[in-house]
Amino acid sequence: MRPRMLWVGLAAVSLLSAQADRPIPRADANSQAAHAQLLAKAKQGRIDIYFEGDSITRRWGATDYPQLLENWNQNFFGWNAADFGWGADRTENILWRLANGELDGVDPKVMVLLAGTNNVGNRVPPGGIDAAAEAVTKGLREVVRVMQSKAPNAVLILMGIFPRNDNMDVMPEIDRINANLARLADGRRIRYLNINDQLADNSGRLHEGMMNADHLHPTAKGYQVWADALKPVLTELLGPPAKEDHAPAPTGDPSARR
């Protein structure tokens, strides 16, 4: 039985990798409730900067992480920034949310995308780094294509996947994906931004205080590094932040309100 169980497991991993560029919904009720929240959010206020991604993006502008939300407001107030990340999303889940209305009619001036770490996971891919990195790149390439098609006037800031130290063995895959992402940038409609040399050393080992105890999600200090890298680009594209902000109110994890 053990060889057969291993085969099933590897097949499941391979299937998930193959689906990285196809929209797939999250079936859990909490994710569906969050999707409804984000659909409503997309129709409120004014959104000049649209952040998309997974939990690393989500936590920054979420009501259930008040310290991080305070950092978000300190850095982006006046730029009408709105956070559309959702925790544990893979590229295929982000594609489903985009295909089902979360960017429709928003027309932002700038979009910021950080995603892909959940496709990488914290295990060395059984099929090899090259194949796994190409699958994740394919998914991110499709997310970029869909975001640009729905917001053709926006400049997309494409972030390199952040380093993670829950298993250092996955860092070569992340580096490979990031090298692929860098080649998507044209310097005009797609800007590539990689801050990993400020979060970690040359081997990918995180600097003290950048991530919390899971070695994956940034602390406020880590988010500030990200903000400091974004703000010169945002100022170039949008000018300095205004004294008023008209972004929709931040959302949070629906389950946190129960």
C-alpha cells in the first residue's frame, strides 16, 4: 500500500501544479464570505492602488491585524489604496476571484501583486525545481495577464516572492520563480520589484525581526521594508499622497467576527 499511497500523493501535487493557471474556487464558507466582502469593497470608495495576493498581502490591510493595519495607514493614506488579498490563496484561487468580479469596474492607476508562495509550499517539489518553478511562473503569468486585461490603464508592480525559512530547501525554487518574474517586466506597464536582499541574506536566511514565528509572514518591520520600496514608485506614478483618503473601508477575516 505504501508505494501506491506515495504515487497518489505525488499525482495530487502534480495536478495542483498543472492547475496553477486555471481559475479554481475555494470551497470553504469563510473564503466564500470573504469573496462577497471583496466584491462589495470593489464597488465602494475610490481605489487608485489595488493590492492583490495571499495572506502576506491580506494581513497588511486587514481589520483583524490592527498593528499591521496601522502601518498600512501610515504608509498609504492619501493614495486611496485597497487590499484585496486573501489568506492561503494559490494563483488558481486568485484567478477565480478575479474572474468573478473582484477587479471588475475598479480601474485603478496602480496594482501591486504578491502571490505564489502557497504554490511553492514548504516542501521540495517531487518533480524537481525546474518543473515546479515553471508551473508557478505559469500561474503568476496568467494572473498578470488577467489583471492587465481588467485594468488596462494601470501600472502593475509585480513583487518577487518573499523568502521563507520554514524550510530553507525551497529557496532555490523561489529564486528560480523570481528570475522568471523579472523577465516579465517591461519597465513601463509592468514593474518588477524584489526586496529579498533587504529581508534576508544571500543564502535566503531571514534577517532578525523581518518575519514572525512562522518564518513566512512579515512583522510590521518587514512590511515597512516593503512600504519603503513601494513608496518611491508610487510617488513617481501618482505624485505625493493627498491629505484626504477615499479608499473603501478595510475588511477582515469574516470568521473573526463570529
